[in-house]
Amino acid sequence: MRNTSPRSTAPKNGMERTNDVLAFLGAVVRQNTAHYQSDFEYDKKMLREAAGKPNAADRTFYWMSRDCGTWCFRERDVFMRDSNQNITWQYHEGESGILAFRVHITGLNGDKLSGEIQPFDYAEQVQRVKRSALPIKQVSGVYEDGTPFVAPHKKFDTVEMNKHGGIKEMRYEPENELELSDLISWEHRAQDLPAKRSRKRKPTVRRY
């Protein structure tokens, strides 16, 4: 019988450092995601690719386990209003059984990813996303053939895109990058608050 003990919309809080991020998240999938566990294969690929990124913001993700699948999005993209990641993250508002984590990749040791994992209450956090997400000024990125581009959001020149073989990487850009950085810092403090309220007792995080 599948162990469903981690199911909770309010996971225990406190940053968890691990030298095997994928094993940690994989255990959550096995215990909390009954259907479409194959979604996690896409997440693993994304997280592995992020290990080589020099910018910490490109190595920080929001990851959720649901009864029917998983999602893994770069944190900054979730706070870009009307991005695909922002829309999808909010779509599951009201669902039960969601376990959500902030995942920061710190390194790659052989085939293992080291990093930090912060559980948070999705039901509370999605309300902050809805209130605080910033408008997108433009998108920048790289086409499949390595050619860089800058374009208005959702107004790509499809002829030009197809000419270069499609889009390899894309980055949403706000009007003010510092404002986004401050917003994310504030969000981290909000996620940390439950742990600080419980500082009189040692925080407990289930180890998978």
C-alpha cells in the first residue's frame, strides 16, 4: 500500500539542506503523487540543467507535488504576472493535498544535486503571488541556434522564431529588476515566519 503520510497543505517549516535533492523530492512524489509520477522526470531535467547556472535566481525553483502530477518552475517566473508559470501556479488554488517547496540548487556532485529545500504552505503562498506578481515588460532569451533575442511578451515574431529553430531559453523581465528582487526577498521572509514562531522548540523537518 502506498504510504500517504506526508499529505498536508501545511508542511512543517524550516530550511532543509541535502546533498541529494532529487532523492528528497522523489520520496515526496512516491508518497504524495498517485498519478502522473512521470512528470517528475521533466522536473529532474530542469533541476540538473540549473546546477551550472551562475546566477542564484536561475537555480531557485518552486516545486509542488499534487495527487495528479508535479510542477517545477523558476521562482522569479512565478512572480511574473500572466507568465505561463504564474498562471499554472495559481490554477491549483483550492486543491487539497498539495505539498510545496522552494528548492535552491547549490551544486552537482557526480549525479547528485546538493541544495536547500524550504517547505511552505501553498494555500497561503498562492494568495501572496496573486497580490504581488509584477507585470512583464518584455522577454529575452536565446533561440535554438544560439541567437539572442528580445521581444514583447506574447508577441514573438513567429517567422523569425522558426527561422532560428524555436526558443531554447526565455527570461521574463519586469520594469524594475530590483523591485522583483525585493519582492522575492520579502516572500522568503514570509515563508520563514512559521519556523521563527516555533523557535522555542527545535524545528522538525521530515527527512525522506
